[in-house]
Amino acid sequence: MKISSNLSKVLTLLFISSLSMTVMNCSKADDVSPLAQIVGTWKLIGVFTKDGSAAEIDQFSGIATNFPCVKDVNYTFKSNGDFTSSMTVFCRESLSIFENAKFEVKDGKLKLTDAYGYKIEQNISLSGSQLSLIKADFDVDFTVRYLFTKQ
């Protein structure tokens, strides 16, 4: 009986230990916030348009034909809230993209504010190593989705 009692105690302790490890592994520290997910450098790999309920159309190759520099567009988001984009000056001016800004991710939106106070706000979707920035024009039910991959 003594062996079975000791075995029961060991199994109970083992169960309690494994349960506590499970609870500790499900802590808030494992939750990855959108801010933590977006930190890093992202390369533009797609530009998709959608008109109403029609299917999305990938416009990236057509844009790259007229603006080859889009193939080299990178966005960098730093943990301190700084945003930078890397591309040629021609590309930046042609596509109206900030070079430097402050960013914040809140309520499913990416908010960029440049040094002059000009703001851009876009819907954001993060999935693994892919980032989508969605710009919607509600007047005409038209959206543009910029697809990035993490570098």
C-alpha cells in the first residue's frame, strides 16, 4: 500500500507541475500585439485593387512597368514608433510615400504622422510574415491593398 500511496503522490505532483507549466505558458507574455508583430522591415510584393464585389486584381507588375522602383520599396517599423521607407526619391515623390514618420497601430489601423503633422491612416492586417495595408474609398466602393512580406 505504501508504494501505491507514494506513486499516487508522485503522479499528483507531476500533474500539478504540468498544469502549472501549462498555465504559465498561456500568460499574456505570449500574446503578440500588433505593434510587436509589425516591428521589422517589410518589402512590397503586391498591389491589389478591388472594385465593389469583383475579385481582387494584382496591379503590381503593371505599376512596376511604369515605376520599376516599386520593386525596391521597403518599409521599416521600429519598436520606438519610428517609420522609415527606403526607395528612390523619384519613386517616393511619384507615389507620395513618407520617408520618415511616427507610427501607431490601434483598432486595426496603421496611423502614420510625418514631421509636418500630415497623417495617413490605413486598415492593417497581419498574418504570419505578411502585412496588408488597405486603403478604401468608400464613395465608390473601391479598395487598394498593398501586400508586404517581412524581411
